Amino acid sequence: MNFAPKNRVQRSVAAGAVLVMLGVSGCTFTTEQSTTTQYAASDGIVKDFGPVLLRNLLIVGSEDEAAGRIVGTVFNTTDQPVDLSIRADGIETTITVEGDGEFRFEDETEDDATLDGLENNPGSLVDVDFEVDGEEATFQVPVLDGTLEEYRDFVPGGFTPRPSEPAATEEASEGEEAAGGE
């Protein structure tokens, strides 16, 4: 009878364990961990532009109105006040952000934050031109409606909820039953 040396069996078991671990881990063995990827978790855009930081900037509107309300915050990274010009669809508004300060559109009057005549519907992206200290940039800004509760108060003209899908489905099935369907 011939027996394998004890250390050869241990090496085989260790090699088998390594192969099992590689098989179980699959492609994730060499993939970057998703928790190490930095991103801006927000509904709006997050951009650094000249001396200002645009944070969670978006437009809230409705399909009925031709107006959109800007929502988000602008931070000034300098100790001097800056004027930020915002243009979309030919409509313009200008705000002043104090030195080392912030401008929250949610806290301001509608005159500072409303773009009357905005032609884009919720769910679209609109090209918005920004200008500060002679520097210009265009960013695509999302247009949302009041579907998300946190934006309902900012819909120009107020938010009107759409009829729910289940109710429409129930009406259709009731109509079928009345017509003799199943």
C-alpha cells in the first residue's frame, strides 16, 4: 500500500480551497468596490463652476404651466459677493451670493427663482447657461414635477396629482364587465 505524504494532502486541500474561493467570488474578485466610488446622490446637478458650487440644482415645473422654479443651493467660495446669471429658454434671472455665503433658492422669493415661459416638460433635461465673473458654462439641468413630495411646494401654480394607474385599470375592467366581458 502506498500512501501520499501528509503535506501533499494539505497542499491539495489548500489549493482546492483557493479554487473554491475564486469560483465563489466570481468577477468581483478584481472589481472595484462600489462603496469606494464617490458620486453626488441628488436629484439635481452638482457642479463646481468658477467661484461657485452648484448643489442639487434642478427645475420644478408642471406640464400645465409654462414656468419652472429653480431649486437647489449655490455656495460662494470667495470672500467677495458674486453675481450668478442663470438663463434657460431665453429667460434670465440673476442672484447675488454673499462672500463665503450660500443662496438657497427654496428660501427665496419666487422672483429670484422662477423662470417664466420655460418650455420643457417634467422628465426632460434643459440646457441652462450660467455666468459668473465673466466665465460661462452650460449644463443640462433636470426638470421635475411635484411627484416627489419634497418638491410639491415649489411647483409654479401648485401641484395637481395625476389620476393613479390602478384607478384607470379598474375603470377599464368595469367597462369590460358591463359590455359582457370577463
